[in-house]
Amino acid sequence: MSIRPTAEDPAWEAERRRAGVTAFLAGTAASFAFLAFFPGLPTSSTGARSSPLAVGGITRWARRSHMTRRRTTIR
């Protein structure tokens, strides 16, 4: 059974939230940069706008789960 951080640890929640926002912005920016350097890729205008958001969301999820896993293994 894993130990989940609770609301009693606001410093941990703030750090996790900050890391999630940073990861989302970095993933979104990296995906936009990739599409900007390769403008000839066959993507629709909707796909060109939604794919960076999806990449940012996946990056945020991966970072937050990594932080949680790392914290539960240290304890």
C-alpha cells in the first residue's frame, strides 16, 4: 500500500502543483516548437492546437506521478 500525501502537508502539495504547472508549460512549448520547426507536417489547424495541449497534459501527469512515486519510496 502506498502512502499518499494528504492535505495536512501543504508544502508538498504546493511543490507538486508548481512542478505540474512547469511540466505542462514546458511540454506545451516543446510541442509548439517542434511544429514550428517542421511546418510542412500534415496537421490540421485543430490538430496543431490540440496536440501541444495533449503533450503538455501527458508531461504534467508524468511529472506528478514521478514525484509521488519518488516520495513514497523514500519514506
